[in-house]
Amino acid sequence: MFNALIPYYKIFSRNTRTHADINFFHNEFCLLFYFLNIFQVKIIFLYIYKFFIKIA
């Protein structure tokens, strides 16, 4: 799973490569939002799954 994050991490780091500290925080926030996005998708998927189980 973490191998999939590496290119994502590098894409966002290109914009702020000049300042190391800004770059670090920028990457941390991007990874945080990336994990939140995965988490949201899993929750949505679970709700849909439970909904279909109730129907069936």
C-alpha cells in the first residue's frame, strides 16, 4: 500500500521544492488529505455495502 503513495508524495513535492520546511509541511498535509480521502471512500463503500445487504 505504501508503494502506491510514493509517486503521489513526489507529485505534490514538485511545487514547493525551493524551501525545505515549506516542502516538508506541504507533503505532510498532502499525505494527510490522501489518507483522509481513502478513509472517506472506505466509509462510503461500507454504507453502500450495508444498504445493499438490507435490500437483499
